Amino acid sequence: MCSASSTSPTWGIVNNQKFRSNARGNIIDQILSLSNDLNLFNTPQTPTHLNNTTGSLSAIDLTLGSITISPKLTWSTHSDLCDRDHSPILLSIDTPPPTYKSAPRWKTQEADWSKFYELSSHTDVLPDPNNLNTSLPKFTTFIIEAAQASIPRTSGLHKPGQVHWWSEEINTAIKARRKAYRTYQLSHSQEDLITYKRLRTKTRLFIRSAKKDS
């Protein structure tokens, strides 16, 4: 990816009043036209940058890659600026990523210990303990079966956790900030830009305060 303040009709925001082609844009356009194995992933008319001063939207973040992988990738931008002036760029691949699983853990805090005690008390079904080669595997299976019937386990699937200082107040502020940005994208009015900036500042204060308090 590159961000070189380059503008061109190939990827630029043509309806932007301040839109123009510049030297960097012309150079990149020429490179793309001459290359047999280089592709621009950007979707035309999709902004990647918000000018905090003027409120103008532009596409100055370019994603380039081999033309051989282009059919497998989908390019898009995040619907929220995520508290920055550049939109996060998302590249998704049509091949689903592998699912990583860890060993399931026993949820002992939710165990039915009365049931476990009852199931593990029938030791008369166990073989002669003097023969370890046969008694140990069967004893292990005996305990595990009692645990499986009385103690729940996790799925083993990895779930990214939230940071401990996250709060519903922060979540609500981020939703309001996202909504304000979408509104400005549609209206391009100065009033909506001011509203977005105000909510962005409010969200930053909430996050900084929560981090400091934690």
C-alpha cells in the first residue's frame, strides 16, 4: 500500500470540487498502464482520506498488488475512520481462513459436583488395581466420562476478547461517531462535519479517561 497524495481519475473522487490530477498520479497511472503484473485494487470513487480542515474526501491511499491474485481479493474501506483521518483499508480473500482451535477447557465453576461425585463413586466397576497396564487407562477413562457428564467445557474456538477498560459508554460514543461520519459522507455539509468532529473528540476523551483510570 502507498499514500503519496497522488490523485488521478483512475481512482480519485471526481465529484470533489478540489479534485485534480497531479504529477504523482500521472506517474502511477503510467506505471499501471505499462505493467503486465501490477494491479490497483482501489474501487473508483471510494474515498480513503478526510481532510480535517476543509472536510474534503479524497483517495490518496492506494493498494497495489500482483495481477495474479486480484481475482481472489476484494478491496473495501471500513465504514468508520476509527478515530483517524485515513479510512482503514480491508482486503478480504475468497478462501476462508483456517479455524484455529485450542484444547477445550473444563468450566469447573459451572460443574455439577454432586453428579460428578455420584458417577465417580461406583469404583466397583474398575479392574484390579494391581495390574497397572490395564487398570490405569480404564481408571482414566472412568474419571473423564464422569467429568464429561457433569462438567461443561469450552468450545476451544479462539474468541478475541475486549480490553478490560472497555465500557458501554465508549461503545455508545463510537456508534454515534460512526453515524455522524456516514451522515457527513452523504451531506458534505459543514454542520455535519462539525458534529462529526465533536463526537470524535468526545470518543477520544472517553477512551483516554478509561485507559488512565484502569
